[in-house]
Amino acid sequence: MAKIFLKIHRSIFFILTVLLGLSAHSMDATLTPSKLQVAYIGRMGASRFEAVSKYFEQEKKCKICEIRDVSSYLPQGGLDRQKTIDSWQKENLQFPIILVDWNEKLTDDNKIFVDFLNKQVASGSTVVISAGWAENQEPTLALNKTVAAQVSQALILGEMTDRERILPNSYYGPEILTALKLGPQVAGQNMASVVFVTRWVSNWTKKNQFEWASYLKSKKEKIKKIWPSLDDFF
């Protein structure tokens, strides 16, 4: 009887060991995906994405990380928002990170794009977006009057000068995560969000996908700096 009990005990132990091993493997797969793709949405055309992609590929410390341009551009230049949304939905795309390489004043015309981004956030994506700045001699605005501030849990990145002042004409408000001081090769080119994402993906496996956004925002609250650096976050 004792031998039968011992065999049953060993069998149960073996089964539990296998199940725990599978569970651990599943968790590792979540933290270490086979491929990590960043969706890029720009409005300056292929040449801008080429510059962004070049920086990303040169600076990333992540072999499985890729950046994909999912933008549809207008023939005369600029982003075709509706076509971009339609193509995304047709392909049923999903990305853990969406990099929006621009910002602008909120209008009736771009609210549909805000709604689209918020739907992606609700599905598990995190949106990283440039704080942007006023162009064509337009007056600057508070950040809460722009597209970026309407996107739930968005990580909004600005840029500052060597004197640690935010760039002139930048959209600014408490919604901004931080402003980065960039190196001479990219300074003044609205690359803060690109630089941030490149560092982020290089640290991606340190946390679960769904923990990152809240972690970065809470990290900012704990850092006693006006403008935390990349090293402070990662």
C-alpha cells in the first residue's frame, strides 16, 4: 500500500513539475518575444522614415526589434489619416508600441485619428508621440489642445536645448513625460520620441508589456528632476 501511495505521489509531483515548467516557459515567451515590431506613423514621407529607421537600426541594442512604417501618404505630401486607419484595420494589425512622429492642434478633422489611437491603446498598445511644435508661424499652444494629449496613457516626448530649456514654439504642458537633450547628430530634428523608443526597445524584456507605460509614468514622479534623462528611466 505504501509503495502504491509513493508511486502516486511521484506521479503527481512529476505532473506538477511539467505544468510549472510550461507556465514558466510561457512567461518567458511573453517577456522575450520572437520579434518586437514598432509601428511608425509619420507625415513627412519616405525620406523622413528612412532617417528614423537608420537611427533606430544603428542605436538599438535589440536583435529582434524592427520598426515598420504603416503610414499612408498623400500624393502632395502629408499623412492620409483615413487611408492609414483603413489599411491598419484591413490587415488587422497589432503592435505593442506605436510611434507617432508628429503632433498638431486638435481639430474636427483629426479627432477620428485620436479615436483610432485610443482604440489601439484599449487593445494593449502604448503610444509614444512627439510633443511637437507650432509651424508656419502659428502661435504655440498648450499641450492639452493638441492630438497628443488626447491619447490615453500616451508617452509624450519633447526636446530641450543645451541650456536645458524646452525648444522655442514647442507644445508644452504637464502631460509631457520629459524633454530630452539630444546629441548633435539629431538635435533640432524632432527626434526625441524616436530616441526614446530606440532606448526603450533595447530594455523591453525587463518588464511585461502591460507594465511599461505605468512604470515609466510613476518613475517620472519619483525622479526629482524637471526633465528626467533616458538613464533615469532605463
